[in-house]
Amino acid sequence: MNKIDKVWELHKSIYRHLKKKAKSLEGEVSKELVQYEKNQRKYASRDFEQSSMDELFNRINQSHVVYLGDFHSFDQNSRNLERLIRNLIIQKEAFSLGVEFVDIKHQQAIDDYLKRHITELEFLEQIEYHETWRFPWVYYRPFFQMARENNVSVLALNTEGGLKERDEKAAHQIQQFFSQNPKSRLLVLFGELHIVKNKLPQMVKKRLSPLLPNYKDLIIHQNLDEVYWKLHEIHIEKHNQIITFEDNEFALLSAPPWIKYESMIYWYENLADSPELEINDYLFNEGVLYLNSNVPENFLYLCEKIRETLEIEDKIEWESLEDFNLYEHQNLEIVTEKIQALSQQRLIDFFERLVSEGRVFRIPQTSSYYCSSYSINRMGQLAGTHLQHLAHQKQGLDDQKQWLQSKSYEKFISIIKTNAIGFLCSKIINPYRKCDLYGDVLTQLQSIPTSDTKTAQKASILHLFKDCIELEDQTPLANILKNKNLFIIHEAARKIGFYWGEVVYEEFLMKGNRQVNQVMNYLFSLSLDESEFKKVLRQILPKSIYPKHKKRYF
């Protein structure tokens, strides 16, 4: 079995495991919910064609009502609505927003909040958010912030009752809205089971077709299981995928399906039955939650599977995988003690800065890893860091010497390699993870005020990223690193490492590039040689290719 097949086998294994666990946490569900789920699977199994972002936005601009499916525990779905809203704002298109997570009886509270008559906390208390919805408010807060800033009205659509009854009442609410605002456009964020063609959209169409000449609607599904796996079966690349079932029915794929089930498990185990998590927790903790006691077990599982998938058994002994300690921000006292034990104050200051910035990292001279808050992306990244550390140990790395005696360019190369492995491994677990590429950094540099001292550090990091990617063979790394402190070197190297990991996954690993083993051997090696680094830099990012790189929209 080749590496590509092993990646897909790993994906299927993770998918089956997480979906089964998520469904087991649901408990007994109603017959109506079972019927709605069966209906969605039926419609999601239809034939489809590939589409494009231009086609999607053109269709949005032609539609009276645009439905976007929401998997409530998964923040990626609400982020995509945020992206659509920003696009409409940029285009100066007039629209309103309809939301399921507020009951229609609380419409006045929405209006008062948008007019700044009440505070955010008062708004959440008035709509009984914690009692009636219980999904993190931080998922939805950006919609209201953009609505307040851009004079966008928000329509409450939720009610009590069964699924069909709630659809009927939402359809009536939408009808009432258009009877008073016939020239408006409405973006509706509603549960993914409700926006299937023969459910809420059909009910709304029956009501609005007599009212609005040439009525058009658009349904945008998100991250449908059936579409994801069918794309794999027909060997079509899934990343940045937009497909269409019909002229008015699209689907976005911005995450693999197992990630939404992971979010569902996360919600059940941390929020669903946790009355102690009050509104203030949503407001001030920004949705940071804590995974259960199985974190070490899950981390070990990821390490084992990634080791097998990348075929690096010869580099890392299986028995050594269990040699780790994971800490998060609840264990800051232990982490601080380990950092304080480092032998140089500048290293102590540096790693304490990484903690304050919420970075994930390994503490030097240990197999201890810090992760400010656990997520599947960060766990995958730390798994890669752990695997590289074990490979380095087997090769006899003197960890203390590398941090204390190495030159700046050697630290720079080392940090790039560690983050490249980390990001690559997180992509193996979540192939839709994104990072800034060359084009994104250029755009950011153009938007940074040159006279603003507050952004000087960010500009320095971005310029170092750009200078490294554009590096000529005859230019010493020391030239571009001159007068840069360790934190700036780290942050630029981290971004470059992520970029490398993205390209190695997409262009080498998943396309069966014969050079993948050579690149992987380099990333796991101890080499900090500058000439070898430059050679691999151009191997991963050829001069004719990297100027075209920009991360996908969804």
C-alpha cells in the first residue's frame, strides 16, 4: 500500500471512529429526526458537478433567499457564513440575515442590540441564549458585530416544537419579512437537516413565489459526508471544492467530515450538560474548552497512525512513542517550572513569550509539550513535533547545544523544519487546514501602515518570511536574520514551516511525487547546513511556482 492509500485508510478509520462515538452520545433520538437525517442522506447522494467560487457568488447575487447549512457544534460552518457576509459587504450588496439560534419572540432584543440600546451581556440574557441554544456564542458573535457596523438587519427564525413545525413557522416568518421588504435579500443560517430542498426551502418557495415575481433561492450545503467520499471514489481533488447538484443547490467542502463529528463529541462532553458554563464563560473564555481525560490516549493514537502512514518506522521506535507529557494552560505552574529550569535567561524569556502568545511547543531538553488549548489541529501538529523529536533523539541530538550554542541561521532552519513536520502531520489529520502562503503575506505587507510602530514587529516577521522565500543562492541567511531577535526569527520560521508543510502535503505526499521520501528524510534529519536548506527550499518552492501560491477562500 502506497502513502496516498495509507492516508486515506487513516482518514476512513478516524471518520468511522469519531462518527460512531458522536452518534452514541446523542442517545435516543425522535423518529422525526431519523426521517430528516435519512432525507438528507438521500439528497446528498445525488450526482453532482464541479463548480467554482465565481459561479457560487453569481448565484448568490441572483437569489432572494440564500440558505447556508449549519452543523451547530462546528464553527467552520459559521465562519463560512462570515466570509459570505464580508463578500456582500465589500460588494455593497444590500441584504439581511436570518438566524435559527434566536427565537422569534426575541426579535425586539435583536433590534435593541443592533441599535446599541443594550449591551451584549444584556442581549444574551434577554434571548435566553444559554438556556435555549447552548452552542458557543463566539461562533455567532461576528455576525452581529458586522450587522451593527454595516446597518444589516437580523431576523429571528427559531420557535419551539417538532422539526417540521419549526420549519413551517420559520417559513411564515420569512414570508412576513418579504411582504414588508420585497426588494431585500435574505441570508439564512439554519440547521443542515432543515435546508434540504424538500424541507424549509420548499415551504418558503410556496409562500414567496406568488409574492415575488421570478423568485429564486439558493441552497448551500456544507461538508456533506456523501459528497466528500464520492469525490475520493472518482479521484477528484477535494480541497477548495465547490460542487453543484442543480442550478440553485451547491455544496461547500471546507473540512473533512470527521472534524465536524469531533466537534460534536467535544460539545457533548464539555457543554451539553454543563450548567456551570454560564454566559460569562462564553463571553470571556472565547470558547476555550478542555478535552476529557483521554487526551494522552488520543495523542498516542495520532502518533502511531502518522508514524505508520508516513512509513517512518525505521526512524522512530514504537516503544518510544509513549515517552511524552502533555500540558495545557490549566497546568501553567508545571510548565513555568520546566521553563524556569532552562539554563539561560534569554531562553526562559523566549519560551514564556511563546506561552503568552498561545503557541504550541516542546520544552527543550524534555519530552514535555505545551498546548494552550487542545484541538485536533494542534494535537496533529504536536504529534509531528513529537515524532521529529524522537527521530532526533535516535540520531543523538544534543538538544541543549542546539539552543545554547547554535547560530541564528541554524535555529531558524531548525524551527522551520519542526513546524513543517508539525503542519504536515496536522494536514494528514485535517487536510483542509490552511495557512498563509506567499501571496497572502504580500497582501498583508501591503496593508500594514509603514508609520505605525505598533505593527513594526508584525511587519518585521512578514518581511523575514518574504526574504527567506525569495532567497537567492548567493545570499547568506545571516544577512536576512541580522538584528532579528529570537521571537521574530521564531515567528517567521513558524510561518515558513507551515507553508512548507502545506506544500509537502498537497504537492508531494498526496500527488505521489517521487521526491517525497527525499524531502521527508531531510525534515527528520539533524542537518542545519545552509546550502542543503537552500536546495530543499527550491525543491519545495520553485521560483516559477511560489509567486502563484495563495490560500483558498473557503
